Amino acid sequence: MIRRAAFADPETWVGTATTEPGVVSAWHHHGDHTTYIFCARGGIRIESGPGGSDAVEGRAGDFIKIPPHVVHREANPSDDEQLVVLARVGSGPIVVNVDEPDPA
């Protein structure tokens, strides 16, 4: 996953991320930040909840919102490189890595 910042200040981060097909991130949350995602190309899957049992999928043109402190991981389930536009609004650390959630 390659992230590129367009701009950032103490309460906002806006940029893009590109992810190759089949790549899955580590489990994490974004602290006090609310994250807004626009999928510009490819697909996106956000897994959360016990053992990752809750999932939201999107494709080009879709928006996804991740509230603060929601433990999740991101994946590119498509056959194409993924391009997303990200906006994070909040304060504190932008990424907090955590262990995988316990299964239900």
C-alpha cells in the first residue's frame, strides 16, 4: 500500500493510497480520526468486528466512512490496482496497529 499526502495539519490528513490486487493491511484503527474513503479505481473491502466478521465492500465511485477507534483492516479484492482518496479528520496518531480482533 502506497500512501501519498496531499496536505496535512494537526487535525486533517488528505491524500491517496494505491494498493495492488490481493493485498490486505494489518489490523489497526485511526485513533480519534474519522476516515472518509472514496474508491476511485478498483475495489475495497473493510473488515471489522469480532474476527473480522463484519465487512463493507465498495468499488469505483463508492464512499465508505470509518468512525474513530474502529479496529479494521483494508483489502483490495479486485483484479486491478486500487486507488482511493482518503480524508482523516481528528487528532492524535493517524494509525494505531493492534492485534487481530478475537473471533465471535
